[in-house]
Amino acid sequence: MKIHEYQGKAILKTYGVAVPQGEMATTREEAMAIAERLLAGGSSGVVVKAQIHAGGRGKGGGVKIAKSAQEAGELASKILGMTLVTHQTGPEGRLVRSLLIEETLPIDRELYIGILVDRAEGKPVLMASASGGMEIEQVAAENPAAILKEYIDATGLGSFQARKIAFALGLRPAQIGAAVKFMQGLHAAFIETDASMIEINPMITTKDDRLFALDAKITFDDNALFRHPDLKALRDVTEEDPLEVEASKFNLNYIKLEGNVGCMVNGAGLAMATMDIIKYAGGQPANFLDVGGGANEEQVENAFNILLSDESVKAVLINIFGGILRVDTLAKGVVEAARKTKLSLPVVLRLEGTNVEEGKKLLMESGLNFIVAETMKDAAEKVVAAAGKVA
């Protein structure tokens, strides 16, 4: 689960991570009032920042500096309600519904600090770079040596590790202590909130040797949100695809993609293989949908309804290896959903596993136009051909 920058900074502040003074606004009037308070407090200006779940906001016109409350209000009017297009939003962009109004600071340097889970090592890793303000993927591709790493074991991020990073970044002696506190605060937040990533890009140093998180991106592990109802309440479903939001209500793992072949699979590995084989057959998957190994008939029905709610879907491939999820259970859910939705699209099924013969019999006797394939290759070729005919 992603959250907005202003929400991330509020969390980091509770862990002793220094963030600029600022508040969230949803109207011109609120933006002006916040700007007046910040300017009265000594700030030389304010930054008006669009709040969407995507990077590259500045290049897209979603981050502007104002020198007065009046100017902040004018900028807020322009940014609120705009469709902000960045390299991370795709061409459709994101509607801006809220802003962060923040003090300006005397920036000296821009650095990068992030913590995420290294799956290969099986532990968190602190990553840092002196090339802050740039896309870290670009830095890693062009100059891998510019990425500093410290792996973190069960004892936590040691002060010696944080100092090692601070010196490697070229921080001045007066900044080292603050940098250690900053990094250890990030790690504490990462562990205690069950985050999967915290990224500060940039972390800035000021001309008077202070350090701040000028931006903050935090992603939480969805599987741990049951432990954090306060964090779960921060979810902004307007920033998510409506079908993905609907799928989450039924504990379905669904991600919308750009193709026209809808996929329903049980198991993430099989789902990835299914998308691959659709590509090999010359098609484009419209989604990733893993109903899980223990899905029941109702979940299968809901999953099928979500697939058909995507107007780009021209054919559906259901690829099931029945273990805990028996094939006849799946078949009952699919038949029920197909009847309720008055299905007209072609549906190709490749079924193996527990009660497979019973499942195939249910489908063949349903009176509906299902296409049963024998192998994954056969299924992919049939569904791609069927989608082409509908398109």
C-alpha cells in the first residue's frame, strides 16, 4: 500500500526524522492560510506540491514555489484538479485532489537515502547516493559505483554503519551526528510500520548544516496491515485502479495491465507463466489475477466478474492447477458468474488437478460456450485467436 508524501512525512517525524514544516490543503483558501502561517514563521517562500502516488511531479508541473500567500493560492488553483502526467503515471495521468504546502529551505546538497528489502539477501538494505534528486534506477544503470549499500541484520542499523554511509556521502563533520539520527530513524520507521520501502529523494543538507527529508515515499507490506489499522486508514483508493480496489475487497491479487486477454489463475508463479505464454502466443495480458490456492466458489465468481468489468478484455483464459482449490469448485463459480453476467466473450480453460474430470463435466454440461484446452500452449493460442476475432 502506498501513501502520500504528506502522510509519509508525518510518520517519519514521529521517528525523529527531520522534515520541512508544512500542511496538506485541498482548497485555494487552505493553501493561502497555510502559506501565511509559514511565511509569518520566517520562511522566505513556500512550495506547492501536488499529492499523487507517482514520482516526477516537478517535471510534470506539479511542484511550484511561491513567494507570497496570494501566489500560493493562485498556484493551488492551477494545480488542484489538474491531470498530472509524469513518467510514472502513464499517459492517462492522475487527478490532483490535494496539495502539500511546505516551507522553502536553503538547500546546499541533494542526496538519496532509501531502505528496502533485498530479496536475494533476505534482509533490509540501506541504499544511499550522492546523486540525489535523480531517478535512482538511472543512477544505478549509468554509474553502479555511485550506489552505497549497508545490509541490516536483526540487531538493527548500527551507528557505525550510518557513520560509514555519512562519510562516504561526503557530509561535513558537523552533519554526521544528524545524519546518523536521520538514518536510524528511517530504519526504526521501516521496521515498526512493516514497510516494504522508504525512499527519501532527495534528502537535503542546508547551508547551516541541517538535514531534511525533502520528499518521502513509503510503501507498506499489505500482508502486515492487519497489525496497523492506523496505517490502513491512510489508504487513498482514488489513487488506485477501481478494479484493483474492488478485487482487494475479496482478497484477490489483481493488477490491471494494458492488453485484451483476461487471466484468472491460482498461484502467483503460474500467473506469471500464464502471462508469459500469452505473450509468446502473440497476445497481450489484460491483467494479473491470482485467486489464491484456497479460493472458494464466491471468490471465483467475484474474480470472474472483475475480469469482465474491464472493457478492454476481449477473451478470458482461466488456467487452474487444482490443489487446495478444487477444479470443480472453480467450475461452479465460473458457471454461476457467466450466467449472471450473460457472458458473451469467449472463455478458454486449461484445468488440471483435484477433481478435474468433475470440473470439466460441469463446464461441458453448463450449456455455455466454454473452450477447454489440453495444455498451456494450446490454451494460449486459442485465447489469443479468440481475442483477435472479438477485437
